[in-house]
Amino acid sequence: MKIKIKLQHLLDERHISQRQFAIMVNMRPGTINALCRGTTDRIYISTLEQICTALNIHIHELIDMED
């Protein structure tokens, strides 16, 4: 089973660029890009919290499980 971060989909829905979002959450643009592309092997809980807070969503809206 694979865990997928749906950040790019959520940003697209809200018409927010990765660069704009990186500024909003005070993170490196490279970090946001890696999360959007799914190339991150690990992520801090605090990072997930920041993303959820900035987008005003619950964690289950950000993470998806794929078979």
C-alpha cells in the first residue's frame, strides 16, 4: 500500500501556485514541489499540520492510500 499526498490537487482546486503556497506556509519551494510530485520519502507531522492549517482541511483530505 502506498501513501499519496494530494497537495498538488488541492492547490489546483484553489488556484494557488506552489510558489505562493511555499510563501504562505514559510517552506522552501523545493519542499512543496517534492510533496506535490510525490518524491518525498518522509515528512514531519508539523509539516502536515502546517499544510492542513493553511488550506483549512483535515488530514484525511490531504492523504490518500493507494493499493
